Amino acid sequence: MLNETPTKNKNLEAWVREAAELCQPDRVVWCDGTERERDELTRQAIGLGEVELLDPVKWPGCLYARSTENDVARVEQSTFICTRSKKAAGNTNNWMDPQEAYRKLSEIFKNSMKGRTLYVVPYIMGIPGSRFNKIGVEITDSIYVVLNMRIMTRMGTIALQELGAEGKFTKGLHGKADLDDHHRFICHFPEDNTIWSVGSNYGGNVLLGKKCLALRIASWLGNQEGWLAEHMMIAGIQDPSGKIEYVAAAFPSQCGKTNLAMLVPPASMKGYRVWTVGDDIAWMRIGEDGRLWAVNPEAGFFGVAPGTNSKTNPNALAAVRKNTIFTNVLKTEDGGVWWEGMDGEPPTKGVNWRGQPWTPSSTEKGAHSNSRFTAPAGQCPSISLEWENPKGVPISAIIFGGRRARVTPLVYQSRNWQHGVYVGATVASETTSAATGEVGVVRRDPMAMLPFCGYDMGDYFSHWLEMGRRLKNPPKIFCVNWFRKDDKGNILWPGFGENLRVLQWILSRAEGNVGAIDSVIGFLPKAEDLNLKGIDLSPEKIASLLSISKEDWIDEIKDEATFFEKIGATLPPEIQSEREALIQRLSMEMV
Ligand code: GTP
Ligand code: SPV
Ligand code: MN
């Protein structure tokens, strides 16, 4: 921890001074990212009650944190894109005039760090040394944020070195203020390369490298610079011959990216391995070979805790055994952690995410359904050897998906890139507790980017179409649904490790090695082409997983129309014509 200014970057120095004048902290501390600094900050955070130490033998280097009860998820209604013209933000984003936003948030930031320390956190999104990096600097009064940022990003001196005296950086100002949700705003100023976040101390609202920079600001930059910033996991699938092919998958929050990225093959699929490159964000560029190459710009996982166990995701469990921060899970009496869906018996007592005593007979959950772990990616046993390759990995298949009890089959393939963009653009999913608001309501979430696209959604679709035109060798585009239910409301597909069977079909299709049924919505697998050896699923269940109901799809098309109307005039004509072609295929089927 340095108290003098460790940078020669005049813009950075001036901006830190400006922020300190506004927020009036007692101290300004520049973070260097060393272990010594972590130990010192941990000691202070424990003293302030921001975090608790877990049992150092069972959970070495692990911390426990609770955010306040009204601050446990992203807040989409308080998240704004602040561009000079409202049009640039588009109709699916909340917009605020930049002058008004700066004025309004300045009022909240003003003097808000009195009695507190202001930490300056320089960080890299991307692979150190790569020309595709983006440097960010987050100013924050939360030690919890600093400790999380040092896991989620490459942080400290390394970032200042890469920034140099002249380098550009994303300015991120974060303050807890009074944590009142009426004073909670997450504002993005893409034209100023700036983020202001105030009134929260939770995840995607405050770890500004993640959703704010690596998706909202980066998607804006990607549109200008000709690349894609996506809410996608990335993984390598190794087949028994040793060949590795990479896939990238966009599912909305809490819909299975982390689990897919860390998949453990079922016992019956000997010789397969899945290698984790990233679990939440992909930055994708066109390589010299005309393929799409993806990099995970993060250094850690901010993963969903509930449901994580040795069957569903043993790799995540292994990754969180040390040096991990647990947020809003249950703390056990012996200094451990627990969440619903963990292995074994629940503890006989503990303290729940609200800080109240808990026993298995409590009616309330022990862990919040959006409780999370923050773990270094390098600790994951399935981490790919390529995860820090600055070139990234070449993507053979892009997969879209979501939670749908009905309508969407287990898997289908789009006809070509343009149709694939339409499939991605029309993805819908049941809402989850990753954002505040009602859970389980179906909403359109194109490319899983509805809450994260930093500009007009219609222009974003155009950018995807343009990328396709530039790709000589584009990945094939697929759609999956692990969450289809039967009439009794039971999920039909066993999911998790068994999803590899679907990936196997996807990769065979991408290589052109297997046939398919040419259906109205796209290419469906023939049941006999799915590898179902060693899995106990009746032919009837398989049939319903792969079935498409005309009535459901007609309803679907109507709902799409409402969403497309909302997007308005920027909706690309190609998307409209894909929709018309689908309507025509459906109506021909009807006569
Ligand atoms: P974010 O970090 O919010 O972006 O989420 P994510 O997409 O990484 O979701 P994650 O993999 O953490 O999964 C969220 C929830 O979905 C967990 O409760 C999982 O247990 C559940 N889940 C994941 N994969 C499957 C699956 O294949 N089948 C079923 N039924 N549930 C799954
Ligand atoms: C998500 O909500 O998609 C997350 C968690 O990955 S957060 O960082 O809170 O956005
Ligand atoms: Mn996410």
C-alpha cells in the first residue's frame, strides 16, 4: 500500500484528486496488489466488520461477507447508460442525460467518504501484455470491493505499469454512501469512458471491471472497434483422440454458464475432458485465419453458490477451497460455510445470510439464492492451459440458451450466421435472483445481454451481422435449453455433466459429421444421433425434449413482435426477414 502517487499518468493523478475533493475521504491509498497489502486490508476489514475470517485450517485464506439485506443483487432499474443522445442508449436501456447524472450522483458522492479511506484500484481486463487489454481504475471506499477486485482482475502495480504515463483507462468511481437503495445508481458514460456507481456494495453493481467495464463499456468499444464483448462462458472440449474444440455460450444470469464451463464428463463418456477458459465474459475478435477468437478478460469467478456440490460442479468446489470470499451464504458454527444444495447434511445450526440464527427447521433459507463465491480462476482444477493465452482460443460453436419450461427444445442449430443472430436475438428466459425483481417471469434476453449491452440493441444486432460478414470461417450457432419441464413441472433433462452429450452433437454438427432434421425452427438432432449411452431417459422423454409445439411457437412469434417493436427503427431488416421466414415456415406447416 503506497501513500504517495505511484503513477506518472497525469490524467490519473488529476482524476483521483478530483474524486477525493468530491468525496472527502480521510485518506487516499493506492493499491499495489501485493500479498502484504491483502493481509493488511483483510485485518482492517475484519476490524471494521466488513468481513469475517473463516476457519484457517478448513478454509485457508477464505473470508465471509454479508451485504445488507436490500443489496444482494444487480439493480437493473437503477442502472443507466448516460449518452448525450438518448438514441445511442436505445430503447431497452435506462437512459439519463450525462449532465444530470453527474449532478445527481455528485450530490450523493459529496462528502460521502468522510471518516473513510479512498482506495485507488488500478486493474487490467484481459491478459497482461496483450494489445487487446483494457485498463480500468476503480476508486472505492469499500475494502470488500478491493479484496474482490484483486481476485477478479489483474490488479495493482502490474496495471499501472501497463497504463504508463500516457495510457487511457476507464474511470470507475464507486462509493457505498449510505447504502440506501433510494440513493443507488449505476451510471455508465461510454462517451467519457467513465462509470459511477453509488449506494451498493454488491457484485455486479460494484466490481466495476466486470459487468460495467467488460460488458457495458466494452460492448460500446467493440461496436466501434470491430469486436464483440459478450456475456459468455468459454470452454475447450477434448475428445478421446485428444483433439480440443472450443465453444462459447451465452446464457442469462444464473442459467448455467459456470456449470457448463467446469463440466465433468459422465462416467460413460470416457476419454472426454472439459477445460475451463472463462465462466462469464468473452471478448471475441476476428483472427487472421478468419475465425472468431475468444479471451476471458477476468482473473476469477464470481459464481453462484447454491446448488454447487460434488455432483453438479466438483471443479467449482475445489476452486473455492482456499483464498475465496463467500458472500451471503450461511456461516456455520465452526467457521465454515454452507448453502442450499451443498453436499451432505445441513449443519445443525449457523448464522444465515441476514445475520440471524438458523437451523434446518428454519423456514428461511440459510444462503441467499444469489449468494456467491469469489475465487481465483487459476485454482480451478479444470482450468485450460490456454486461459491466459493473449490470442485467445478459436471458437467452433456459439451456443445461446436460457431457462424455458416450454417452447425451446433441448438443442437446435441455426441455418447460418444470420439465422443464428436471429436465434440469439430472440432468446427468452425466466428471470432469476441475480437481479432484483420478480423471479421466474419469461422475458426476452437477447444474447443474454439485455442488462449488459451499453448501446442500442438494434445496432448491437447489426454489429453481430457485420461480424458475420467479416468472418471467413464463422462458428456455427446453436440454441440449448437445459430447463424444459414435463406437465408435472419436473425438469426433463438431467443437465450438468450430461450436457456434454449435447456439446458432442453440437461439435459433430459444427464439423459436418452428422445429419439432422430440417425443422421449421432450425436443425434438430435425430434422437439416434444423440449419445445417450449410460443415461436413464425414456424414449418418450427424449421425444418431448426434442419436440416443438406449433401453438407455442406461434405465441412465441407474437411475443417477439412486441419486443422488436420496443427496439424500434434500428432493428436490422435481416432480423425482420428471418422472422418473416419463420412465420412463413410455420404457416405452411399449418395448412
Ligand atoms: P451468472 O454468474 O449469474 O452469470 O450465472 P451462470 O450462468 O454462470 O449460472 P450457474 O452456472 O452458476 O448456474 C446457476 C444455477 O443454475 C445453479 O443453481 C445451478 O445449479 C443451475 N444449473 C446450472 N446448470 C444446470 C443444468 O444443466 N441443469 C439444471 N437443472 N440446473 C442447472
Ligand atoms: C450476473 O448477474 O450475471 C453475474 C453476477 O454474473 S454479477 O457480477 O452480480 O453481475
Ligand atoms: Mn453473469
